[in-house]
Amino acid sequence: MTMLLLLIAVVTLLTAIGMKAYQNTKHVVINTLDLGSAHNTKQESPLQILHLSDLHLENISISPQQLYEKLKDEPIDLIALTGDFLDRKRTIPKLEPYLQKLNHLKPTYGMYAVFGNHDYVLNKESFQDLREVLEANDCTVLQNENRTIFLDEHPLHIIGIDDYGTGHSELSPSFKGIGDGYRLVLTHDPNVVLEMEDYAYDYLLSGHFHGGQILYPKAYHLVKMGKLVRMNMIKGLHQHHGRKFYISEGLGQTGLNIRIGSRPEITIHRVQSGLKAIQEKAVG
């Protein structure tokens, strides 16, 4: 009888923990970061970048409409999507409603995306379908390439580095042809920053780690995901060689649709884009 009561207690406890962990996936956090100018230049207002990562549409607990409602009153200048949209062919149609709602935010300078390791689980045909859905919904896809936009007379270089963890990243073509101006890097796996000593950038946005997703007592399960984990860099704002980079906790989940010690994240980065940024000799 005692053993039966103990078993019931354990099952009840685990059920409660599981329900709480699932509810955590619905408690989306909006983080806002102000990246001030280090160059003492004047600018009337910062560039507002909406950063979403790791939608993992097989396991996401926020609907397109709910996402839009959270952001509809925010002035968005640019949207950055840093990979891991999905990993199953049948999920691809689920992406379009999210992209449509993001377009309703009317980002002044458009929407840009890079791919993550889960996107590369798709076969070649399905991967192309994923890319076409992104492009059909006014999203510029960057695979080791860059685009330049101008904010008044100030160039902003948007550099898309393909996924590092799956061996798709190529730094030289990503930076090809870039001159002076603000350098914003989009990539999925932040471990690539450890290989970028010779590639100058102002700010890098990434995801990949989900903030641990199940972070108890520590994210030991992430150790296999690269050196940054062992350096205790799994979420938030960090620096390497004096260059700032951000690791989003992601909006969706992978594996089980639960979170412990982490929350789904929407991030707004306020960047002083008008600054006279990197003007040094750099590879690329």
C-alpha cells in the first residue's frame, strides 16, 4: 500500500511538472535591448530590429494572430529570422500565416532570413519549397551573402551566414564586397563567432540553443552543441573579441513541447544604425 501511494505521488508530481513545463511555452517574453553608439554620433531615433529565431513550427505555442497582437503597436524597421523554421515537409504550409502576419507589421526595410540545422533535415526538394515560401512572402533569404540598404546616407550591411553546425557557413562570400558602414550579421548557430576573428562586424543575431529549453540544473545536454556552451554563453547578449552578439532563446521548442528554466522569446533590438560604424580593413 505504501509503495502504491508513493507511486501515485511520483506520478502526480511528474504530471504537475509536465503541465507547468508545457504552460511555460505559452508565456512568451518580449525582450528589448538598446544598443547605444560607441562612436558618439547623433541620430534622431534607433533602428528597431525585430528578431525571431527557432520557430520550430512542429512545436510552437503562439499562433500567428497572437504573435501579431503582441507586436502590432511596435514600430518595426527590419525583421530578422535566424533559422530553424521546421524540419518536416508537411509543416511547410504552416509557415506562411506567420510570414503574412509579420508583413502586416510593415517593416520599413523588409524581412531577412537565414537557415538553421533543422531546416537542413529536409530533403533537397522540400528545402527548396521552404525557401520559396519565404521568398513568396517578401522575405529575403541569405545563404552566405549580403545585402546593403541605406538609412539616409548611412549604409547598413545585412550579412547572412549559413548554418555553422551543419557545415554550410562560408565567411568569405558572406562578406564579399562589403565596405564601410554598419555590419549586421544574421546566423543561426552562434558558435561561428569563434571563427570570425578576421571578419569585422558591429552586431550579430543568432539562436540555436533555446536558452537550454530544459535548463535544470544546468544545460549539460547542450555541451555537444559547441564551445560557447562550455563558455556559459547560451542566451542573451555577449561579446567575443570586443564584438557584440545576441543568442535568442527562440520562439518554438524542439523534441518535447516543454520549457523548464527558459521562456519563448521575441526580441527587439534598438540599434544606432546611423553611426559611422566599422571603418577598418577587414577580410571581405
